[in-house]
Amino acid sequence: MSQTQEQTISEATPWAAIAGVIATVSVFAIAQGLSYPLLSFILQRQGVSPGMIGLSAAMTPIGFILSSPIIPSLTRRFGAGRTALTCAALSAVILALIGWTQDLYAWFLLRFLIGVSTNPLYVISEIWMIALAPPSRRGRIMGIYTTVISAGFAAGPLCLLFVGSEGWPPFLVGIAAFCICGLCLALVLHRLPDMNGEGSRHVSVFGFVSLAWLLLFAVVAAAGFEQGILALLPVYGTSHGISETTMSALLAVMIAGNIALQVPLGLLAERWSARVVRLGCVTATVLGCAAIPILIETPLVWPFVFVWGAVSYGIYTMAIIELGESFTGQMLVAGNAAFAMMWGVGGIAVPPVAGMAMGVFGPSGLPLTLGVICLALALLSVARWRTA
């Protein structure tokens, strides 16, 4: 047998297992994407202030952050498959309790708990995708994975157009999605790798920070950019005299670019390496922060935000690929859990900082804040590259 044939056999892509994980993640993302606007609409009808609605929504990412350190221990003790199935079932139960209580203060605890229960499901699914993807195809497969996640989150709010935001129907859609998520997972569980069998070194989530601090900073930057743009780009646009309808459409185009271009970015990573493409994405994001004040009132803003959204989220896609290239087994579990924690940190910390900067510097505070964070990431990446 030739060396090429041996390599082809050793890198055979387990498409059935990958399809099962992707199906699991897609319905999970739909349920998550549906819950955020649904609960905000309900609280708004109850006369709850925007500030309290924002605090309520923040409980889920806080659940992500606080649950991340225990994920490696859960997978070691109970196994990745059992932990993920349990989390899917718990998520369905908690969402049912949210629909049953319809109470602001009860929702603070329940939204925190749904963050705790969904985070391991998300982290473990991502670990499986990294472990299943052959190195030569990891870029495109992780590009497909992040595309599905983005599309699922975008599809969640669209469900409300069909079932509305009143009564049990929207909650039943979310509960059914979590149940289908568990079913998809159960069907392919025997094909998925056992993380406890790979590698002997165990490390805590906090211990992992010193091993891959630059990748974790990349996650913070990507999360902060995404959440900052979603929260504050409409405010930025209206300050330039652009209508709310147009700004909503611009955000939709930005999300569409994110969905459409992750696979091409993954293919570039296979050709040039994820580290090179990550630096390119960071550089393009910084240039976008400098260009948005110039383009915001011109027709060029439409293709611009399409690409800008893609390269900004591409920072995260490339970081995930790099993680899979460098770690396996329980180290990979700890790394993915650390990624989830840093995503929560970036999503919670950056938007308020950008908002305060807009209060001090005016509308330019938004691109200034995001640009400075991404520029710091670019400079640190170059410096690390030179010393490696």
C-alpha cells in the first residue's frame, strides 16, 4: 500500500458522526436563538424596564462563565456523551419552567441555570467536531460548524414570525428543539470519541489560560466585537441619520456574511494555516473599524458589512482550528471550556466599555473601542509569531 493510500485511509472523514453533531448543534442553536428575543418581548409586554430586561438577559452568559470551569470534571466523571444528553434534557425542563413561571425574578435564576445547562452541551459538541475532523479537512469542517451555529441562531428569531411570542407555542418550539437535539445526539453517540481515552494530562480551565492566552484573547475580541456590534451598531447608525429599518437590514447583511464566508475562510486555513488567516481576519477587522465612519452613509456600506461580519467572526473560527491543532483529550476539553468562558467574558465586558466610550467620544467611540481591542490582538499575534 502506498503512503498516499495510507494517509487517505488514516484521514477518512467520519461524515455520519459529523452530520449527527452538526444536526445536534443546529437545533440547539435554534432553541437558543429563539429564547433571547422571546423572553425580551414577554418582559416588554409586562412593562419591565430596558435595564432590567438587559440584566435578565445577562444571566445566561453569566451561567456560561461560571459553569465552564466544571466541564472538564463532568466529562471525566460521567463521560462526554452522558453529560451532553443530560444537559439537553435539563435545558428542555428549564425552558418549560421559564414558560410556566412567567415571572421576572424567577427568570433571573432560571436563565442563569439554562446558561449552566446549555454550556456543556455546546462545549462538548465543539470538542467532538474538532476531534472528528481530519487535520487536512479541519478548516472546512469547522467552517461548516460555525456556519451552522450562526444560521441556527439567526433562524431562532424567525420562528417567532410563525408561532408568535405569546402563550405556549414559542416555548414548545424551543422545548422540542432541545428534545430533538438529545435525540440526534443519542443516534450517533456510539460513533463519537471518548475524551477520557485521549491524553493523560489533566488541566483546569484556569490552568489552561497560561498555555494558550493569545487564543483566549482572540475569543474575547471576537465575542466582544459581535456583541458590541449587535448592541450598539444601531445606535451608531441612527447618530448618522440612518433609519432603524435600514440599520436592522445592515445587521442582517452582516450576519449573512458571517454565515456565507466561514467555509471559504476554513479552506484558506487549510492552505495557509489557521494562524495566518486569523492574523488576516484581525487585520481586516481593524481596517473595517477605521473604514466604517467613512462608508456608513454610502452605498458601499452594504458589501462592506457583509465582509466585515465574516472576518470578525472568522477570528473565532481560526482560534478553534488552532486549538484543535495543538491539543487533544482532556486538554482539548479544558481548552474548549476556557473558550466558552472567555466568550462570555468578552460578550459581557466589551459592550458596556464601548457604550461608555460612545458617551465620551460620541459615535466614534464604538469603532474606536473595537478597533483598539483588535489592534492589540494583531500586535500581540505578530510579536508571538516572531518569538515562536
